[in-house]
Amino acid sequence: MEEKNNEIKETENDNVKEPLVRRAIGEIIDWAEIFVVAAASVILIFTFIARLTIVNGPSMEDTLHSNDFLIVSDMFYKLEPGDIVVCHDISTGYADPIVKRVIAVGGQTVDIDFDTWTVTVDGEVIDEPYAKFTTDQIVTSNLTYPFYVEEGSIFVMGDNRNHSADSRDRAIGAIDERSVVGKAVVRILPFDRFTIFD
């Protein structure tokens, strides 16, 4: 009789354990599916819609700082003066992408007064509240001004004008539009400087 009772208890325990094991396996599978879908979504987003770029160097200070993390996108994007863009053109001698501001696009003419740091596009002085420079440091350019930007190219400069290698240097010059990875959309890190760019 006692053996029969033990057998009944063991059967009841097995009957209780089976649904628990099935439920645990089901939860593991559910979590695995969620992880796979999330990972696939992130991969698709960063392949086709947006990219992550890390700023390297002081050329965009005080707007951006070295090691800032940017989300960059080229979806439905038309290049416009004033935009912060990421360019990757190995022919410039820079193996890594560079982050700069668009000053002029193809068909426009740029002129720079290096004494006053006045930048003129198509004869009009552009408003640059973001520009950082010191007039006591001699900065020149090996380009001839006024400089005409060929169609299909852009003229870019860093906001930190005394410390930026950009289109003012013939080695970089006007950048082919096809070298533009995209426009900076959001600064995500550091958190205390989170910024959405226009």
C-alpha cells in the first residue's frame, strides 16, 4: 500500500514537473526570438538607415568634441550649407571618416577673409554662430579665392577654424558628394550633451 502511494506521489510530481519544464523552455525560446529580432533590426537600421560615427579630434569644437558618438543618416537627405556631415574619401589621405560642416555646395563660390574670418558664399557673408577661431594665429589656405565649387562637390570646414584640416587644404579640397556618408542627426553620447541636429 505504501509503495502504491509512493508511486502515485512520484507520478503526481512528474506531472507537475513536466509543465514547469515546458514553460521554462517556452520562455527561453520566446526570449531568444526577441533577442534575434532585436539584433536583426539593429543590423538593418545601421546598414540601411543610420550609422554610428565617433568624432575624432578637435576640429568641430565647440559644437562636437572628440569621442562624441553620432548617429548619421543619408535617408532622403539633400546636402545643404550649414549641415554637419561625415565624409569618407580615402584619396584625401585620411583613412578614417572626417566630420565637418558644409559651407557651400556645387555651383556656389566661397571666399574667406583670413584676417577677420569672414566667410562669403556667392557674395553674401554667412552667419556662423558656431565658428570658433582666434585672430592672433596665422592661418592660410593653399587654394585660390574666390573658390568655385564644382557641381557634385561640397566645400566643408571644421567649426574650430584654427585647428581643422578641411576644404581649405588642397589635399582635401572640395569633396565629392558621393564621399558623404550622411548627415549628423543625433549626438547620443555623452548623455549630458545629447543633441538632435536640425
